[in-house]
Amino acid sequence: MKKLENKVAVVTGGNSGIGLAAAKLYAQQGAKVAITGRNKATLDSAVGEIGNDAIGFVSDVSDVASIAPAYEKVTGAFGKIDVLVVNAGVYGGAPLADLTEEQFDQISDINFKGAFFSVQKALPYLNDGASIIITSSAVSNKAFGDAAVYAATKAATTSLARGLSQSLLDRKIRVNVLSPGPVETPIFGRNGGTAEEVDGMKAYMAEMTPIKRIGNVEEIAEGYLYLASDDSKYMVGGDLVLDGGFSRF
């Protein structure tokens, strides 16, 4: 039997990378899948890749007012939500002296504030016993001077998951975190670097990882499936680290 048969799953930031891989696997495992993202063109393309009658809605988690309407559309189409993956995020970094207030606000508004309100606004649309998975990062356990704010927002979501779990125990809603290490996703190319610079960054990250390679989205998606399914029913407020040893050695 498929692990998510007839479950309703929502993946924020599900239009590329890890979020898209998780959404595809959820659909393969029987879920009714909805994704959200900021770009309609990439959403439409992702929905086509996911197939299985998936749907997508434009929503920007940094705009709190846009979050609940997306959930309302999902529940109108599929019913109440059983799995919520809070995955929408942005990477940003700069030397300490150069990081602007605008950059700081963008990173924290999407990665931390956006994560909190993605959960809060979902509460009326969640079934009791639902699973919430927040995407953190293995960098939250390492020192990265030029990405200190990004790493801090990811560490904050790990702490947030524990508090949210405690608040939702009476509804048997589990909140857990998945912390990927370096993974082959479009995020590497989103900061304007050349192809050579992107390849250099990937090689650098692979060298920093004990198993000497970066991950792929399919193996990270397996972690999201574990946290979404009853396989992880005893895991509450936890952090599943899938990083090839990146943060451990």
C-alpha cells in the first residue's frame, strides 16, 4: 500500500529543487498534492512534472496575507490538509560589513517569519494528527561568516519546531524539521554567479562533506516521505539531518 494514500499534502516552495522532489514522491505515494510558490510560470511547469492531478497556487510567504488564501483554495479542492511541508526559503550571504538591512529582512522574512506564519495560518485547515515538516539546513550547526544570517534563520526554525510541537500536542499534530546538507538544486545558481563559479562552489561543498559529494534531491525527498508518513509517528519536535556528515565531523 502507498504510504500517503488519499492524504492531502501541501509543499510551500514546491516549484523547484527539494520541494519539487518531495512533491513528486508524495504524489507517487498516493497523496493529493498542492504546491505554492511565488512564480506562476515555474508553478505551472512543476505541476506538470508532478502529474497525478496536482495543483499549484501563487503565494509568497513573506507576504503573510497571501498564505491563508492558498490554504483555503487547497482545502476547497482536496479537503483538509494532512501533510504540510514548510519549504519556501531563500539563500543570501555577504561579508559582515556589507550585509544590508534589506538583505537581512528578506532572508529573515522568508526563512523564519514566513515559516512561523505558514504554520499558524494553516491551523484551521489542518486535520488533527497532521504532520508538519519545516525545512532547515545543516549549516545551522556550522559557522559560516558570510552566511551567518541565513544559518541563524535556519537554526531558529529548528527551535521553532519544538515550540510548535508542544503547542499542537492536543491535536496530535507533529512538527519536525528536516536539515539537508549541500544538495544539487537551482539555489546554487540564484546569486548571479557564472557557471564556473557555481561549479566551483559545488566542488567546494563536496570537499567539505565527509562522503565527498553533495546530495541529490531524490534522496532528500525520502526523508520528507519518512516524516510525512506513519513511519515517523514517534518523532515529535525532532530534526532529521541528511547531510553526508557535513555538520557532524
